[in-house]
Amino acid sequence: MTQRADEAGLQAREAAEAAARRSYGKLIACLAAQTRDLTQAEDALSEAFALALQTWPERGVPASPEAWLLTAARRRALDAARRGRTRVQSTPRLEMMMDELAADQAADRPIPDERLRLIFACAHPAIAAPARAPLILQTVLGFDAAAIASAFLVSPASMSQRLVRAKQKIRDAGVPFSAPDLQAAPERLEAVLDAVYAVFTQGWSDPAGADPRSRGLVDEALFLGRLIAALLPGEAEPLGLLALMLYAHARRAARRDHEGRFVPLDAQDTALWDAPLIEEAEALMLRAVRLGRIGRFQLEAAIQSAHAHRRLSGATDWAAVVALYDALLVQTGSVVAGLNRAVALSRLSGPAEGLQALDALGADPRLEDYQPYWAARADLCERAGDTGAAAHAYGRAIGLESDPAVRVLLQDKLEALSHAG
């Protein structure tokens, strides 16, 4: 009996986790579109998951776990709205929620996909600019504050405060949950594109799919990128972002060797790159250029295009890459762009110039715990002949790296350095 109960509990947990991976954003978006209160929607869904873990082991996993969770969450949200009856949860809102709940009970209906509406609500001008992209990541994909903070180089406590304030603003200001018309959408576009790219990079950082939270995120980001590009055909930056993601995704088969070891970009076998995806990215870039408004994502995509050209020429045009990073720095002032420019400059003019450019960034406190900075410094110091500084930097990079394959590569380099010394 105990074994059966354990098996039922495990099956329920696995089904709940799978539903969260597949549909967290869809469920939150659907609830928030009704309640106009993100915190209440999240609380209601959390209670629904907790109820599922109590109920499903006894009654079995329902045929549609997502529909069950949505109905349970709507009940919780309706109860909270009845208790509160705030300005936001007005009588018409209660009536709409009761109608939705009755429809849930009447038939198994597909869950409407309200994610695009939620994304643009999170990017509303009423929300503080630094909170928009993080809010999208948390509400649409369920990332926790610590993971988001790492992506945006801020502390988890600061990120948590930003997110709480942003959700309160949506509720108190009555921010509409709707995709704006084509005239208004570009005002919110930057935050939306930042969030979509953050989704992509989160999935891209886990090519083996070892982290359950990252599975499917690349496909999710590409879907959202295509959706936004179709929604705003006269905007160049969505095309640039989509091209950027496609260039990177085209290299997925070359990022690990047959033993699962990490392969740096300049050492990858270009025959393994996905030529149709690269060609699609090139066509998107051409469309974006014709619109005549150069932005950050187009510049980043152009850098990837320069790398992609190696499959045809056999060499990377480092002068072009440095020039593009110069333009990107002028536009964004990004410390990450500065770091990548230093690496590119070292390929063009030697490690000494690369280190000089890297040293110019050293005062930025965000780099202290940023693994790519230490990995770049280690490589440049090694190439410059400063083995002591290289060993120190490799040690820092290894300690900060979470990808086992990248860590092995760095450890091998450190070991080779010690043998050479």
C-alpha cells in the first residue's frame, strides 16, 4: 500500500512539474488577464499546484492537468476577489470570473494563449524601465528572482524588490492586459525584446538540457520572436533579434564534440552549422537594414553574421567585428559589449591591446563575479605570457562556471598552463 502511495505521489509530482514547464506562462497570463493582479494570479496558481499535489495522488492525474490547474486557480482567485472586493476586483470583474469558472466546469476547453498580452502589459510605460524585462521573465516563464538577478547582474534582493513594486504598479494603475495597437507597441518594444532574448540565452546556456527549467526555452524564444516580428512588420529590431537567435541556434550541433566537451566558437567545425537557419537570418537582416533604423539587436546580429561568414571564407573578419562592437558600445554602453570587444581586439591586434581594453573595464564591480570576464582575462594573460595572472584568472573562472563542459575546458587549460610553467 505504501509503495502504491509513493508511486502515485511521484506520478502526481512529475505531472505537476511537467505542466509547470509546459504551461506556467499560459496559466498565469490567463489568470492575470481576468484578475488584473499578477500577485493574486501567482498566489492562486501556487495554491492550485499545492492542491494538485494533495488531490492527484488519491484521485489520479486528470486527463488535462493544465485545465484542472486553471479551474482550481480560478476558484482561488474568485474566493480572494470576493473577500477583497477592491477597486480592481469590482463586481463586473467578479461576474466575468464566475462566467469563466462556469464555462470551465461545463466543458474541457483549450486554454487561451494570453502570453503576448501579458508580455506587453509587463512592458507598459507605467512600469519602471529596469523592471520590465525581469517581470516578463518571472511571470511568463516562472524564473525566480535569483536566476533573473544573475542574468541582469544585480543582487537577488534588489531584483525581488523591483518585481514586487512592478506587480503593485500593474494592480494599482490598472494597467490593461492587451497587446497595444501597432502605433503604441514600439514604445514597449525594447523591454519585450530584452525579455525574449533573456529567455533564449537561458536555454542556450544549457545545450544538453540538463536543467529542467531550461528545456524548451530556445524554441519558446524563437516562437515569441517570430510572433513579435509578425505583429510589428515595420519595426527593424524584432527582425534583428530573430536573426541574432537564429545565427546562434544554427551552431547548436557544433557546440559540443562527440564526447560532450565544449567547443569554443573559433574552434567549431563550420560544416556542422545549420546553413538554412543562417540563410534565414541573413534574409531577416536584409529586411531590417532596408527599414533604415539600426538598433542594438541588429548590431549584435551583424556580429554573428561576421562570425557565420567563416563557413564561406575560412577566416573571421576581426576588423569588422571590432568595428561592430564599437558601434554597439556607442549605442548601449554595455559592459558585456566592452568585454567582447576586448576579446575581438586581441584577435585583431594581439593580446596586449586586448588586455588594455579589458583593464579599462576592470573598475566595473559587476565584473567581479562575471565568469566570461575571468575566462577572457585568463586567455589573454596566457597569450601574453603572464602565466601567474592567467592561472589566477582561470581559477576564478572555474569557480564561477556552472556548465560542467565549460568547467572541464577551463580546468584543462589551467592544467596545461601549469605543465608549461
